[in-house]
Amino acid sequence: MPAKTLEAKVRPAPGGTGVAIIDLRGEINSFGEAALNAAYAEASQSNPPAILLNFSGVDYINSTGIALIVGVLAQARKTGCRLLTTGLSSHYVEIFHITRLADFMNIYPDEASALAGVTR
Amino acid sequence: MATLLRNFWQSLTGGDDRNAEATAAPVPERPREAAAPAILPLEIAPNDPLAAYFQSSPGTVEVDRINLDSAALRALKAAGVKMVMPLVSQGELIGLLNLGPRLSEQDYSSDDGGLLSNLGAQASPAVRVAQLVRQQQLEAQARERLEQELRVGRLVQQTLLPKELPTLPGWDVAAHYQPARAVGGDFYDFVYLADGRLGIFIGDVSDKGVPAALVMATTRAILRGAAQRTSAPGEVLEQANDLLHPDIPPKMFVTCLYAILDPATGRLVFANAGHDLPYRRGRAGVDELRATGMPLGLMAGMRYEQKEIQLLPGERVLFHSDGIAEAHAPDRKMFGFPRLRDLMASAPETSLVNFLLAELARFTGPGWEQEDDVTLVILERTAAPREGVVAWRAVLDFAIPSEPGNEREAMKRVAEAAETLGMPPARLERLKTAVAEAIMNAIEHGNKNRPEIPVGVRLLASDGALAVRITDQGGGRPIPKAQTPDLDAKLAGRQTPRGWGLFLIEKMVDEMRVTSDETTHTIELILQLKGNENASQNA
């Protein structure tokens, strides 16, 4: 099975909050490193208060993928940017809890509640 | 110029087969008088003096002035050709531009000759390129036809191999089939006999490609039929030989060994039609299981000797095809039967398939072009089950090349089998993550990303649980104990962001065991079939 490449697209959140959204699609593994880092660099250019990682198009995250997310989280924390997530399947929600990533990134069931969470 | 062009008919001719392809271009009709340019099919034999004459001509040649005893020259004259511009590319005659008489009925002038020479000089390379392109197209088509035939052969063969391994309490049955690119005609099969006994076939058709695949399919059907009619292996081979012999293509034959195991007693009865001798690893060492008989399909009315052995707990038998023993190292040294026999003697108790494949990979080195199909079937009587010990049966046993990304396919195969066994979706996800991580570790850390070294994957099932055993060839070094990664240190940059694999595996499974010997590491993942994690799933 050829590995599905990761697509990562950046868009501003609706409502002028300045929040950037990264829509992820594919697999988060070693092959996705360049795409994820490039998308994060693009999203963080405007110094947004928060970046929402949308995992709803992601069907596979492996340990290398977790390491990539840790890397992005470390960058975000240096600049005081909050990272939020949405679209994680229940399995990966569990993995975010096991790895304690959930302690540093709020997990929301959908985009609207994530954005509401930022403004609160 | 206009007159000249209207007047000539082009001829792309030549004296060898390759050039003949150029003349095969569509020719509507042989031109008459002032017809449009057309192709004159003309063969110049390689020994025709005209070929040498044209090849050395620097420019146009007036046909009437040539004085040679040449069949091609007579053909040119008969076709009314007056002037010829030989097309020569890199010293080779590749065609002719032929002109009939001028419409004006005057002779060709030296200007005409010069113009034609110019045209010829420009046309030659273009014609050569066209010929080469055509030649390559034909070669590509021929290759494609061959590939297609190999694909069909492979498909027939693989469709007929058993999809599942027999599960017998107290026995481990493993099989591995690795096709050569050209498909060697190997097969193996299991037949379930009425009284609980198991029939085991292994064979090899003496040819490759589609013909071999069809003979293999026929042989398999005949053997299956015969095995159901009679329960003596010698008689089964005898009947199969007599049925196969009238229909098998000349010079083709099938080697085949048939054995019947009684799992209750460990009695193994077998007969052999010229196939490679199986090895038994018994308590006293390794011996060959000999029984004489001619290959199937060579002669009618053959008799097959029948032998019998008793397999004790802990003993194993290796059935194999010559693909492994006749594999060659880069220095052309052959793997050989003695080596295979020695390996049987020294094999660890873990998966024999993986051990042999790893030894084969070590012997042939990286980049081995596999010469013939490699087929292994292993029958092992497991040590007598003790009270309270879980009885595992093998569900899957396969190997994958150590290339990053291959863990996905293996993960899928294991998950599909686990789903069939009734594992609920949330458990399946945990199983998938654990299996993928363990295989990634085996590929990267155990086998150092070397594709020729396989990662072995076995899935076993007991009544309420699954075990996945993943074996790499990185033995000799212990696998480090899983430690809880320090996320704060990672976020602060004091630790690498990586290092989650083993930790994740441990969290996903109910039990994880690591065993190592001098050559291999095996990580065993155990999950209860039904878990109780659904409560925490909706976090």
C-alpha cells in the first residue's frame, strides 16, 4: 500500500478572529513532515492568537506523526500561539490523552465549538 | 522542383530484416507514371553487390549506368526506376529514394541530381530515426505481451494457492510462497480428509509462465480428486500420473510430494513423485524423508513407494521446492541442499519460515534477482500442551520486505483477520496502532531498512485473545524498555520530539513480551478479543 501523502491547507477562520485553520488530509507520518511544517509556517506568519488543526481528513497518525505534532506544538508555545484540534477520531483522541498532548492542545468535536472556545 | 517532386516515387527499401520494417509502411497501390510518391517494396539481399554499391555511392546514381549481376538491380529496372539516391546513415544503407522517368521525357539534369543529393542527405537521419522509433515500439509491444503472459500465469497460480492455513490443535502449520518474476510453477495445497486427517501437497511444474500455470491448475484438480478417492499417498500419485500423462504437453512434467498427517497420532504417510526431499528435524537430528517415484506426466503406469514416519512433540518437517536450495549468491555459489539441512538442524524454535528467509537473504545479498519460486511448507508438532497453558492456533504467517511504509499493508492484513475473528472496532484501532508501530520498529531498528531482510508477522488466536508476533533480524541487542516519554522536556527542546513507538505499543495492548536470540527479536502483542475500553472512548 503506497503511503498517502499529507495535504495541509491553511485558511483564515470565519468571523475575523484572526485564527488560522490548517486542514489536514491524508496520513501523518514521516512522509508528511514537509507539508505539516510548511503549513504551520504559513499559518503562523500573521501571528494569530490560535491555530486550529483540523484532523477530520486524517485516517492514520503514527509515532513519527506524534513527534511532528509535538514539534509544531513546541514552536507554537515559544510564540505564545494556542493550538487547538478538531476532527480527531475517538482512537486518536485517546492517543492524544495517553501522550498528554491533550494537556497542551484543547480537543474540540467540531470547528464551530473550537472557534467559540478561542473567543471565550 | 515541382516537376521533380511530382516525378519521384520514394522507396524505403533495404537488405535486412530491420529495414524491412520500414517497407511495411502502408502502401496504397504501386504508382503508375506520374502517381504520388509511394513505397516500392524491394528486398536487397545482404550479399547482393548492389547493396555494397549503393552504400559507397556519395550521391545519386543513374540506374541504367550500373552494370552489376544483381537481382535487386533487375527489380529496380523492371519497376522503371531511372535515378536512385541511396539513403545512408552512419555507413549503413537504410533505404533508397527512387525516381522514375521525368514527365518531360528529358533526362535528369545535374541540377536535379544535386537537389536529390541534398534531399537524400536530409532525409537519411529522419528515416533512420523513424525506423528506430518503430523498432522500439515493436520491442515494447513484445515486452508488454510477455509481461501480460507472466501476469496471467502468476494470477492463475496465486489464485489456486490456499488462502488459509490449516488449524490443528497441537500442530503448527506454516507456509510461504515467494514467486520469481518469471513464475516458476510451484504449488502447495492442503486437503481436509473425512477422518480429520490432513493431506499436504507440494509440487513444481517443469516450466514457467502460462503453460506451467495451466498444468499446475490441472494437476491440482486431479490431485484433489484422487486424494478424496483413496487415502494411500502412493495410490494418489499413481492415479494422478495416469490421468495427467495423456494430456500434459511434451517435455513438461510435475514433481510432487503428497503426505497425509494424522494429527491425533503424529503419523505421517508420504509418497514422492520426484520432488525435493523433505527434511525432518527430529530428536536425533535432521534426516531426509525418502520415497522413490518418477515425476508425474512422464510415463504411464508408474508405481510410487510409500513411507511412514511418526512425528513426536517438538519435531518438525520442512517441505520445500528447489527455489531455495538452488538460489545463487553474487559469486554464483549455490545455496545448496546441505546448507538447508544444516539450517534445519540449527534453527531456533521460533518461526522457521522467517529464519530460513533471513538466511536466504543473508546468502544472496541485497538486490537478488530471484531465479525461481521459493515455496516452504512447515509442519510442526508443538510441545504437548500443559495444564492451564493457552492453546494458540496460527491464523496468519507472512513476511514483508523492510521498507518504510510497508507496515500499513501488514497492519491492514492483521486487522482484517482480527475483525473476522470478532474484534470490535475500537479494539481493532488499538491493535492497528500497536502492530504498525511494532513493525515500523522492526523495519527501522531491527532490520535497518534493508528491504531484502524480511519482517515476519504471525497472528495467533486462542479462544478469547489474539497474539501478534513480529520478528526482525536484529538479534543480539536487547530492545530497550519502554519509558514514558517526557512531553514537557520535549516541548522545551531538552529532548527529541520522537521516541513514542514502544510507549504507544505498551498502552495499546493488554500484554507485550519481547524475546531475543542471537539473530532475531520477536515482539509479541497480546490483546483480548473483546475489551472494555468503550467507556473511555467517548472522551
